Amino acid sequence: MPRKRAASSAIHERPPRRSGRISSTKKSAYFEDGDDLGKHEDDEYDHKSGADAEDDEVVEDKVEGADDDHHGEEDDDEDSDAPPRVVVLPLKKLRGLDGVEYEAEKLHKNTLLFLRDLQANNRRAWLKSNDGEYRRALKDWESFVETFTAKIIEADDTIPPLPPKDFIFRVHRDIRFTKDPTPYKPHFSAAWSRTGRKGPYACYYVHVEPGGNCFQVQDIRWHIDEWPEQWRQILNEERFKRTFLAERIELRKMQEQEQKQEPGVAGSSAGRRRRVRVGWLGGFWAADPEVQRRRDEREAAVKAFVEANQFSALKTRPKGYLASHEDIELLKLRSYTVGVPVDDDIFTRDDAQDRLAEIIQALVPFVTFLNRVTLPDSSENEDEDEDEA
């Protein structure tokens, strides 16, 4: 019987198609979304030397020439014949030092000039062509943060001696869920808390931006309701009040003088509340001028603090609280921030860190208070209960 011939395979594997795409060259590390803050392993720019770069160079960045919407062998053939697109970016020379060396205790003026230029040219191509200036400015900021951390720890010993990268925020913006397409923040910033820039604790925040420098402290509603007097005490702490609230208090006084009304006028709930607080004596309202003055000063600090945080306030009363609550405006706040604007050149002075440390020292009682409220220790709760008793 003749042997049957084996059937040939019905399926023939096709050789893999070759794509005409040209892969892009490796990007600089600071264009990635990691937390390395734009550091490069081979750092060819020394921000302390300030030497100008050599002649302008040209960087050729090959971009994918194929379109992802094309499919099929015919499109692949067309892609293979298309020339690659080449983007030419000139590398800019570093700015001169003008006789001023970089120092760790202050920022160089070139760092502020870089941030100013970034505001006007917030594009990836521009930053890539100014890569050297960016890395030099970033190193200057890291050196400043590293030395200033010691000043903060001296004022507040709850701040740990972490490396600068744990305090510094990245300059890259997350543009996935925003209508603003600008890829970079036009400022340098850092935050010092018990867990670095992240975590549940209140922090000291420094924001360096030409024309917009400031100091801030960020993120308790239940505590305001339970212990309102503690909030009045901390907001009226002399150094804190003078540094962060005095200007708003004076402005409010001027406005009240212009619109001054007789205390207790019908329809003025504030006037009625002031009279009730003084007390009823022998058939008439007793109003000691000195008592009233001190109370008005205490309440002025609360009002100034509320005004400073209106950007985060609820439009209506929070759930669980009556609209007639004495501190309803304070309860509407969703975060608690105080800040003071400073001049741009404060960061370039020889005594820059000493001046900034004075602001930090004024913040310490408030930050300590917020941390105690946010994550209280059991021993502190027991002390508070004894004080209330």
C-alpha cells in the first residue's frame, strides 16, 4: 500500500515586517517625569567655575518620521522612503559671572535671570538649548537649600537633616489634566516639614520667582470649634502677628475708619455681639474702653488671617456647623496659609539666609501648633484636657 504523502502546512509564517521608523536619540534626564530634578550622571557644567561654554554646538534630535495612524505594508514602504525630520537646537553660551562667584549661602544673580528668561520662554525646545544654564541654576538652588536647611533646623529641631532633593520641588509641571500647556514652573521652590516636602505635617515653604517671592506655611476645623481660644492666642503671638498679619490689620483699620458706624447700630450683628460680650450690669451695658480695645485687637488678627486664606474658603457653611457660629468664617477655610512677600534681591545678599531665618523663627510657633493639632500626641491631649478642666 503506497505511503500517504504528508500534507503541507497551510499556514506559512510571514517574515517580520521592517519598519522605516528612526528611533529618537536619548533625551536629557530632566525631560523625564522622574524625581531626579534634572540631574545628569556626567555633569559637564561646574556651576562654581562659571566658565563660558565653548563655541556654539548643534544638536541633531531625530524624531520619528512615521505616523502612528498609518497601517499596512504600503504605508510602511512609504515611511521607509521618507527622510527623517531633524530638529537643530543651538547650545547657548553660559552667562558671565561679572566678577561674582557662586556661593552656597546665597543665590547668584544668574539664577534669577534664568528664571526670568524661563517665564518668557516656557518651551521644551528653549530649555533644551539652555541646558547648561538650567543645570547651573538648579545646582545653585540645591546648594542654597542645603545650607539653609541648617538654619531651619536651628530654629525648629523637628525638621530632619534630609538631602536637598527631599525638600525641593521639581520644575516640571504635570499637564495631563490641565488646560495650561506650559511644561515648566517659572520658579524654584522647596518645603521643609518633619517628613521633607511630602507628608501630613505643616511646612515652611520658600518660593523663588522674579517678582513673586514669598514665604508660606501650609495645611482642622474640629479644633477651631473645640478650642477657639487657642487659635486666638497663636494668631496674636507678637512676632507672628507683626510679621504676617500687621499689614492686613492696618489696612482693615483704615477701611473701618472710613466706614465707621456707631457701635450697636440696629442691623449690625457685629455691634450687638460686642455689647453682649462686655456684659449687663445694673440695668445698662458696661463697656470698658480698654477691655473693648484689647478684644478688638485679638479679633483683628483672626479677621486678617481669614482674609489671607479666602482663596481656599468655602462659599457656604461647612457641613455640621450652623451659619450663626461665632467663628463660621474661620471654619469655612479649607487650608491655613500665611506668607510674606520679599524682594527678589534678598536671595542674592550676603546676609540672605540670616534674613530668611528671621522669618522662619516667626513661623515656628504657628507650624508647631498646626502639627500638634493635625497629628497630636496623646500626652498633649491629656495636658489640654487638664487645662480645660
